[in-house]
Amino acid sequence: MKNRPEWLLFQYAVLYAGGFVSSLYDTLGASSTQFILNHTDVQTVVCTTLELQSVLQAKAGCRSLKHVVLTDVASTEDVDVSAATAAGLTVWTNVQLEGIGARFPIAPTYAKITDPCFLMYTSGTTGDPKGVLLSSQNIMSSTQGVLERIAHGAVLETMNENAVHLSYLPLAHIFEHVVVAVMITYSARIGFYQGNTLKLAEDLCALRPTLFPTVPRLLNKIYDKVVISAKSAGGVKAWLFNWALQTKLRNLKQGYLGHPLFDKLIFSKVQQKLGLDRCKVLPVGSAPVSPDVMNFFRVALDFPLVEGYGQSECAGVAHIADPRDFDSGNVGAPMISTEVKLVAVSDMGYEPTDTTHGEGEAQFPVRGRGEICFRGPTVFSGYFKDPVRTKEAVDADGWLHSGDIGVWLLDGRLKIVDRKKNIFKLSQGEYVAPEKIENVVAGSDLVAQAFVYGDSLHAVLVGIVVPEVDTVVKLAKSLGISSSDIVELCQHDEVVAAVHMDIVRVCKAAGLHSFETVKTIALHPQPFSVDNDLLTPTFKLKRHDAKKAFLPTINALYSQVGDLVGGHHVLQA
């Protein structure tokens, strides 16, 4: 179910009784839901009436499921439960269970710190989900590491019982759980969004949080709207906004965040409009953020944005940038609760003894390159009932291998530069990391989302690009095209060519090799989403599903550029 107070109430009730909690994304399909229910042999599911139908669909193949607790109705008389009863389920409401608990209280069960408390299923892009077993020690160590890093200055002053957090990132994901643990540590307040991300702007303005963790996808959307709104104002307003922005960006390079005149005259209005006028820190996680976007929000919001890095298997966070550090493009130093090392990935040319990274003007000095590995009290005990994949992830010395490639900057901060997993070889033998390229492509103002495809049978990359509607419509007008229908514009050769030209530009500016630059693209008017099965619940691209969905287009693109396989270009799903 979506985030709501009852989620946390039931979670801590289970922990109080000595159990541990497993979570289901509200967007999971029946097959994944059924897999998790069977994998855990769970007997009770807590959900709302909105998810009841999905539970019933999964029940047909579930061995152990017996009870469903509904959190959004006071009585089972308020909803039709006949289908659930016919399926062999007993339906309860949280009100009923509260009454039973009041009549039959139980003493708390005191678990050991290393006992499991959460079983979090990773939103895998391929295959069945993996159950990550996390203990109280894992969560507490991660929480303490975050607090040690971010609780300074104005942030520390607001971290008390009056702090406010808006819970909208999925509670089925570890990132939100660490934030909740931080708030509970300070006896602070947690508000819950309405359950609709399209109304998140309303929720922010209503709650005015002092802490607002977010993800790059949302930041990019807000950034586009604010910038487009400022430009569309025209005249003196647009000129003044740009002057103020450029002045503060220059000051930021010198280590100064605030500006007494421009903050009061211009940027305070931006903060109020976004509902972030009380916010003191904005942690960002789950994916890399463009330095331009990071710096824009630093100066526009007049408080620190801190980029974090980790994964479910190390309780969410292993690195987090210091809020006093205004340098973008890195994830800071390791937290006090985590050991980090870089391991050689020789076939990709990364060694811990390397002293430079990049080429030409983009080259910079480093203190080693390699796969990022974690060890310490934040690292999980293993995948639930899956010793094989556990051994693949954690080596004999206890190091968790992340699959990400990082470099140590000279001052000890970590910069993520590549991905070991999700790499493939082109036909000429060059290794390609599509996620890195997709992040670069998304830096174009004309691009909202991108899927880069290639394999060892082809010499070039092709791309499926979801356009940024407002900027592409403006582009079309500049090309003399009157239509503002995005479906029509996606088929227009001039528009496609212009978007591709800008993609080539940003790839070149980012220092990508020629073989890493997308050779040709197709524009797709429908955004990738969880609903159309192209994104995981944490908004990561489901690469295998994207390939299947766009296979005819991919084949057409390879035919278009003449990159044939054995005389023909047709790929199989």
C-alpha cells in the first residue's frame, strides 16, 4: 500500500511482538506479489481496499496466506469482502485488531540487535525480486551515519521534535525507512502525502517540511518547471531572475550560499511556491543528479542539497556528502559506519593504482579506480533463502560488491563514474555502460527519459527517447512547425533530427567516446512509468522489458543506420 500512518503502526507492532516485516510495493503485479508471498510463507497481509483485488489475484497460488487486514475502513461491513471470504481469507480491520489488542495485551519481545527486523525485496530489473534481510543493527548504524554527516549548523538546529518530514517515497524502499528512523530518533513529526504524486505540490505547500528527501526524477521535473516559468515571464522579470541566478552560482563557487538581496527579493518566492520555505536540507538518492540541477536548487532554495549513495544491501546509505560541501558530482566520504574500498575491474580498465580518470580536458587526478565494495555494521546478513546469490554479492571477507565503479578524489571523496553490471560489449569489442550514457543524454533540455540499447552483435548504439514536451514544442515552433501535438512531433523527421543533434552535443560535452554516442534515435511520446512496466517502483529502467517493448523500433533503427547482423538486422526478444 502507499505510505500512510498505519504502515508504521503495524510495522512497529510486529517488531514489538518479536517478528520482522516484509514489504510489497503497491505497484507490484500479481506474479511478483505471489512470488514474495510464497517466498516468505506469510500468513497476514496489511493493505487498503485498493490493493485487496491484487491480493486476491495472488491468493490463488499462495500456500500460506490466511488473513488480510484493511487499514482504510473501520469495519468489514463498509466494504464487500465476499470475494476474499470465498478465497479462504479472513478479513480484519485495524480498528478490530486494536480492540483485540486492548483486551489481550502482550509483553514486548526483546530481540537481539542482529536479529532480522526488515525483509526488503529489491525492485530488480530482471528475474524474481531478492529479499534483503536487514537487522536493527543495520538500520541503526545507517541512521547514525546519516546523522553524524548532515546534522551541522542550521540543519542541526532544526533536528528536534519540531522537525517535519513529508513521507512520499515508497516505504517499501530502504531510503524512506532510514529517513523515518532519523525522524523517530528526534521524536519528530511525519506527514503523509495524499497517495498521488501529481498532488505532491499541494502536499508540500500544506505541510512545509523542514526535511525533504527526494530523487533526481522529481528534482528534474521541478527544475524544468521553474526554469521554463522564469523564461516565459519575459522582459524585466526573466532578466532579473537570470541575473540573480548567475550571481548566486558564481558566489557558490566561492563557497557562499546566501545572498541578502536576491534571496529576499526573488528566491524566497520560489521557496514559498514550492512549499520549501522552512526546509533546511534536501537529501537526494537512488540515482546520479546533474551538477547543474544540484547547483540550481542550492542557490534557488538557499539550503544544502546532499547527494547520498548506497543500496538496500547496506541499509540504504554508505556515503553521503557533507551539507557544507558545495562541490557537485560526488557522494562525499564514507560514513562512520561503513568501510569502503575499490577493487580492480581489469577488463574495463579500472585499477586501484590508477592516478587519473578521463581523457583530454576532462581528465582529473584520482587516488584509484575500481568497483565500490562495502563492509561494516550496515551490510546485510544475506538474501532470504538464497545462499547462492548471497555468495555472489558478499565475498569471503565480508565485502559487499556493489557493481558500481567509483574513483577516489584526492581529498577522499567518492565519485561514481561507471557501472560494472548492466554492461555489454559492442561488436568491435568496446565495453559500454548504458546507464552512464542515459544519464548524460538526460542532460539535454529536450530529453525527459532515455533508453540506450546495444549488444555484441552491433557496432553502434541506438536510443529510445521520451521528449521533454514543453521544450520540444518550442523547438518545433523554431523549426517552423505549427503543431503542438507531441505524438505528431515525435514522428516529424526534423524534430527527431534536432533532438538527436542536441544529444550528440551533450555526449561530446561530457567527454564520451564516439562509440558511446547514440547513433540514431526514435522519439516515444509516452513516458516510461511503473504502470506501463518500464520502470521499477523506485523508478529504475527495466532494461529487459524495455527491450521487449521497443524491439520493432530497435530493429528499424539498426536497419536505418545499416548496422546489420549477418546480412540482416532482426533481433529476437
